Amino acid sequence: MIRHLSLAALLALGIAACGGNAGEEAHDHDEAGAHTEAEAAKGAHGGRLLQQGEHAVELKIFEDGTPPKYQAWLYRDDKPLPASAGSVEVRLQRLGGVAETHVLKPQADGSLMAATVVDEPHSFDVDVCATVQGKSLRWAYESYEGRTVIVGKIAEDAGIKVAAVGPGSIADMHEVQGLVTPIDGRVAKVTARFPGPVRRLDAGVGDRVRAGQAVAVIESNLSLGNYSITAPISGVVMARSAAVGDVAAEGTVLFEIADLSTLWVDLHIFGSDADHIPAGARVALTRLSDGASAETKIERILPGTATASQSTVARARVANADGRWRPGSAVRAQVTVDQQAAALVVPLAALQTFRDWQVVFVRVGDTYEVRPVQLGKRDARNVEVRSGLMPGEQVVVEQSYLVKADIEKAGASHDH
């Protein structure tokens, strides 16, 4: 359900803001309020025509090749008056209670113009105070664009979430992929010392064994006696290549045992990233099969190039005392080379385009409004906001496209 906020209370509080007789200005407000935003009268210069009795002020935002500023013309009995015949002041109240004042001064072309810029969005409650040939005049009206209202329950059901804008960091981050492998020197092959039939095998694939533990018995063809084969290292049996009754030759591989308490993660880096990612860079690992994660850092960059992929291999260690990680597992890795503090950041999911602006949507109560922003550095998650937002403002960080669609559906006036 979309609705615009009523401003009766705000306007009532602002009646005395321009000075003059309160009763007279209240009457002026009622007269000015007779026109809705859609049917506001236009003047000779295309601006909004504000009339009271025989006097009128035409007001517009001038932005023809310059930053937008308020411009006005004075009239009496529909005839133009010189700019020196009066004064105009425009007071704006933006969403969230931010107030600003624009004082218009006479110009050589017969208009009055403010020196101050009207920042986007041009969405505010307008209070115009003027003096024309000594008569005090006042008008108040709503001029909204890029604004909509979505009541709390509807926003909640739609998954719209907001978060306060604040400081953060922007990372120089690179995403690469790789494989988990055993560490060099921590894989051992168990072989027969003398030829003869295999009489017993005491370990199978997946079993954990200790260094010195007997894993097989072979009858020697030389002595006709049995001898035991022991595990040279502690670890997990990765392969068993013999069966009871087989005749093993001298040097026949019976088992392959690997110490998996710590593993390598070989990360494949392509192109110029290979010269940019150093040893010591922090790494966030995610296993592709199930999303399991771990934090580590690059320990070394291998001197050669992977033959098949022509990539540079960076190696990181991952602790595996609990056995969660398995050789051969594919991983995605986010490598952080550097991290810089930023005064204000928002998630990339908060960004949308509106007209030709990069924008976010600010929420105040149940009201949402577009906010053009100037952006700085970004990484895979966040972007720096250099201007357009204030610390603590509530910004839509999830389902921002739904807010954009609702604003576009409601329509967005641009009263210049």
C-alpha cells in the first residue's frame, strides 16, 4: 500500500516562520493549498506560479548547465515587476528533518536567484516567504520526487531490510579457486622388504594409524618366516594396493599413508594478479561442495607455472586436526592484499540506478526516498560513500530493487 505523508502538522508549525500576521498567513496557506502537486499553475518561465490576490511569485529550480538554484519572478495583476520590487526566501524541510534556506537576490535579467545550490533529490516540504511591493506573502506546499511509503508489515514481508550507515573498510580483494592437497613430505608409501605372500593386512583405507604400528604381515620367501610391516608415519590410510594371499615382490607398495593434520591449499592465480598477490596475504576459504570455511594466509608463491592451466600457484596451510578438510576438495578463496578504512560504507546490494544517478534508498519511519551518492573504492562486498549520506542514516541493504520498483510505480515528479 503506497501513500504520501500528510504534512498538515508541519505546515501548521511553520506558519509563523516567515514573520508577519499569523492570521493573514494562515489564510494565505489555505489559498496556496488549493492546487495539488499535479495541477500547480505554471508561469511564463515554466515555474510554479504562486498567487495571492493581485500579487504573484513564479518560482523554479534553474539548472540549465549550472548547479540547480532557485530562481523567481515577481508579478502584480499578471504583469512582471522588477526584481527590486520585492524579496523571496525559500525554506526547505527534507526527509529526516534536515532544513535549509535559500535567499534569492535581484539579478540583472529581472529575476531573483539564490547563490546556494539545491542538492538532489529535489524532494522536500517547501515554505516560500516573499515580500512584493511591501506586502508579506507566504506559500507552503509539498514537492516530492523519488519518495514512497511502505508500511512496516509490508516491508517486513517483502524482506526489505535497513542498516545504519557507518564506517567500515574497503579491501583490495581477489577471488581465486584451488584444491586441497597433502603437504609435501607428509605422504609415505609402505612397501614389502622381502618377497613373499601377504598373510595379514591390519589396516584399511580411511583408518588412522600411528608411526610404528603393524599394518601387515608377510611370509618371507628367503627365511620362510613371517615379518611385520609397520607404518613409517602417523596418519590416515589413503590407499591399500594389496590383498591377503597376494605375492609381494621386494618393494611392492602395500599402503599409502598421509598425515592430514595440516594440508596445503593450492590456489591458482592468473594474469597480472600473480605479481600483485604476495606471501602473507590473508585468505578466506570456502569449500565448494558444502560451504565449509576457514581463515588462513598465503605461505609461499611457487616459482614455477602450473602446466595445464598456465597459472601461478600460491600455497596456504589449513589446519585439519578435526579431519573436516579432505585432499582433492575444490575451494573458492578470497585473498585480501590490503584493507583501507573508509568513513562511510554501504553493501553493494544497497546500490541501484535511478535516472542517471547511482543511488541508495534512505528510510525514515515508513517513508523511503532515493538518495544520489558519490562513490569511492569498492570491494567484493562494500563500497565507499564519499558524499550523499550522513552517519547513522538508515539505508535499505536488502531488496533495494523492490523499493526502486515501488517508487517508479508511484511516479516521481521533478518540479522545476
